[in-house]
Amino acid sequence: MPADQNIVPKVLIADADSSGGAELARRVRGLGYRTAAPVTSADELLCHVTQEEPDICLVNIHLGGNMQGLRLASRIQTEFKHPAVCFATAPFSTETLDPELTIGTLFRPESDECLKFSIELQLRRFNLEHRLRAAENRLTLLGETIHEIFWIISPNLSHVEYVSPGVKQLFGLTDEYLGVNPRSWLSIVEPADLEKIKTEVRRGFHSGVKSYSLEFRIRKPDGSLRWIFSTAYPARDDAGKIVKVVGISEDVTERKQSEHWLNRAQFSIDHASDSVFWIDPGGIIVYANEIACSSLGYTRQELVGAPVSRIDPSATAEGWAEHWKRLEAQKTLRIESTQRGKDGRSIPVEITSNYVEFDGEQYNFAFVRDITARKQAERYLQESRNQALRFSSLAAHEIRNPLTVIRTQLENALRPGLSVDALQKVVSSVYDDMLRLNHAVEDLLQLSSMQAGTFRLRLEQLSFGSFLNDFQREATLLAKGWNIAVERMPGPDVTVLIDVMRMRQVLFNLLDNALKNSNSGTQIRFGHSVDGDNVCLTFMDEGRGIPSREMKEIFTPFYRGSTAPESVGGVGLGLALVKWIIDLHNGSIDVESVEGSGTTVHIRLPLAGEANRPKPGAALNALRRMQQ
């Protein structure tokens, strides 16, 4: 099917009977199509496919004898990527058909209705297949742009439902190999870490935790040793049974190596950058270095001789005795705890306790590190992982649901005896589903490019009034199908510096929200005014409005309001993208809404001028504001 829907498709007819081919060409033209000169042989057909570049070929099943028309049609579809339909002007036995051949729709061209339907069905099918391949490519690109890999496996590790393409770089194993050998990744785990993994997995499965993390080493097929950090999220059914496990994995080798060399460097300078304590078996501090004293706000005289409970509220007499017993048995312990400063501050710390004997005395030789920054980083990392998981889950949901509907509709279309009208309705419905699927993938792909920091504005200076006039014409046409009026209020003509495509996306996202949340017979109004160095755009509808409790969430990525109809699709990125684009233009956006009485959106944009041009790094700054 032509990419431009206004171009009439060209049909190439191949029939050994030249008069029959000419008659069929006449009928095809009568149906509104263009035709190339009919051909009468297989060689002519293959030559004209290359030269004429038809949009579809109609091939007589008997062309070339012995039903060779089937093979010619299949070859045209697979090699030349053109739709092809076989027809028959003489009886034939269906038992001789080769089920492996891709022959399109087999029909007898007695009626013009059957002829037109067969042509349109094949053109639409090829168009849908092209869109589906494009959507699959975009989904693959999403997986490739995320640094971590995400995966979904069965509880017993016997089946890999999905793994993102980065698995090859991370584990040295392809997703196809893992699909056939789902437990193969365990074979590259270092033997010393294998039992730890099994223990943590068992604990995660039986303890009812919402997630658990694993840190282990692998030996990749190329011989390199890498550290892997994985977080798993067991998914349970209503009965609490785990039905699948979703997870994220990343290579943390560089981080592990950095921590190792940093610890050695700190030790080599006499432990000066960490707090160091010597504590006796009774829990009395016998030594604290300068960093330990200054970080807690004590003098050395105040700490030495004091019980450890002064700086660690959890160190009760019973707790310390248990801690010492464990330390004496294991020799080294690493825990996270909280210290209390002299001023009452709580400081998250990581404590490494070492059992040492010196001059016949036993001590806890402890290194204490302030991990405030690390805790903040871990929270940020966890938020990023949650967002990646939510992103992948929503992407899979938004892709899978339309595909399931499309598959069901196409299966119904293949049932024998279905009327032409019913088939046309199926094709139309499938086409609409593909458009919604494409829109969802575009939104997800755009968010991915924002997170990757690869987005750039394409600014141009233009009349804001002309820009709004163009929008009004298109908006009026779109709203007509909803029986909703679109009115533009007059305003002064001013010049702005904007990315036209992105600002159109802003307006059409607002229009889309207004249409989906307004009743038939209502009105949408918009207009602009000037306030100092800014142009102020107001966009109003008479729709359902937004509950006050939800107003603070409307710009949050992936958030969908409770008043949105169930039939409305999308992934909850519309208003988030709107705000991000406005922020990127150095503008601002505010929303006023009363539930049941409509919504008003106020947008401020700077007028054209060098001082108002977005600064470098504006895209990332806008994204951070959107995520706050």
C-alpha cells in the first residue's frame, strides 16, 4: 500500500490469457485503481514487478502451468516485498495447494465486490505487517537504550519469558540461547558464590519478601571475571503463590574494584579518612581517632573510657554480648547501623568490626564509615530501578494487549463463511488498534530518548498567531467527530522562538485529553495574551475535570487519573511530556480544574529573543524537574 494514502494504488495483472487479463484490468480500473500493462508470462511478471513497482499483483493461479502462479505470488511477496493475490479462472483442487506458500488471498474474480475486497484486504494486511515490524523494532530499541537488563522468568527457572538484548554484553549469552537453556547462566557463576545465590533465592521464595538482591561473580565465556548485582521481584497471584519473577541485573565490577582500591588506600594512610575505634570485650571505647571524634562532635577525652552505647543507642548490654560472641567466632563482621552525635544527630554508618588480639588482650578493631551519601545514592538507584521496572512492565502491557486483540480479530477473520462486511469491520478494527499501538510506542520511545539525554530542540522564530491558526483548523476537524466545538479567542500577533513540532505535540496532547474527557455538545476554547516578555496561552474545556486530590500527580510520568474512561488507551505520559516540553522552552504550565466543571490550562512562554533562548543542558534539567 502506498505510504501516501492519497495516491491511488497501482495493480499489475498477470494472466496467460491476454484478453482475460485485459478484461480484469478494465474492471480493476472501474473500481478506482490504477493498472500497469497486463503481462502474460512469469518472466514478464518478474521484470515488470521491478520496473513498474506496483502496489499489488494479481496473479492467475494457472500462470506458467501446473499452478505455478502460487509460487510466483509467494516469490513476489518474499523477495520483492510486494503484496500479491492469486486468482483462478478455471477449476482447481485445493488438495494440491502447498500450505508453505505465502499466496495472499485466493479468489475467483466473478464479482467486483469480491475483487475489490481481496485487493483491499491484502493491501491492508501488508501495511499492518509493516507497522508491526516497526513497532517491534522500537521495542527492541527501548531495551537497548537502558543500561541495566531486565528479565522475566518462571519460578522454577525453567522458562525465560523475556530478557532484554543487553544480556549478551552482560553475561556473554544470547537471549535465544537462554530461551532454550534457561538455567545456563548458573554455569558461569563462580562456584564460591553459587550456594549463596541458591540460599538467597530460597529465602526470597519462602519468606514472603517483596524483593531480594544478589551480588555475585561470573566467569564470562571470554574468561573475564565480572561482578553482577541483581534485584528480583517475585510476582504472586491472589493466593500468594509466586507465578513469575521479574528482575533487573547490572555489571558492578568497576564499582567493586573502586571500593576495593579505595579501602586499601584509606588503610595505607593510617586509616585517617574513616573513623577508627578500639573497643574492649565489655563495650568500653579505649581508642578513637581524630576523624571519629570530629564527626561525632566529641573530644577524644569525652569518648575514651565511655561505653559504646553513648554513640550507638542500639548497643545495649545484651546486644553487645551477642555481637562479641559472633565477632569472636567469625573474626570479621560488617553491619550497617546508626551512630548518634553529641548534638543528637543520627548518622547512618557502615561498621567493619575485626577481632584482634594485641598484647594478650582482645579488642574489636572497628572501622566506621559515614554512608549518608551512599544511602542517598542507593535510594536514587532504587527509584531508578523501580522506574525501569515500571517502564518495562507498562511497555509490555501496552504492547501485549493490542497485539492480543489483533490476533483474536485476525483469527476470527480466518473462520470460513464470514461475510465480506464482517471481514471489512475486522480489518478496520485491526487498523485502529495498530494506530493506538504505534502511538503508545512513540510515547515510550520519546521518554527513553529523554532519559538517555539525546533529545535536542529544533528552534525557529515564527508568528504565534499563525501557529495557533494552523492548530485551530486541524483541531476543528478532529473535534468534529466528537461533536465538540473548538473556538479560538482573539489575541495579539507576537513572535516566539519554539520547536514547532514539540509545541504542536503540546497542543494536540491537551486537545486529546479534552476530547476524551468531554461530553458531546460541549466546547473547547483557547486563546493567548501578552504579559511583559511572555505570551500566555489559555486552553479551556467543559469536561469531567480533575479531582483535587489528584492535581499534584497529573504531571507525574505513567500517572493516569481516576476519571479517565476505561476505553481510553495510553501509558500516562501525555501531560508529563507536555510539562517537559514547556520547561524545555523556559516556560511554565499551571492547571486549574473543578471536578465535573472542566479544566483550564495556563501556559507561559517567553517571547522571541536571544536572552530567552534555552540554555545548554536544558533538556536534562527539565527532565529532573519532571521527575521530582
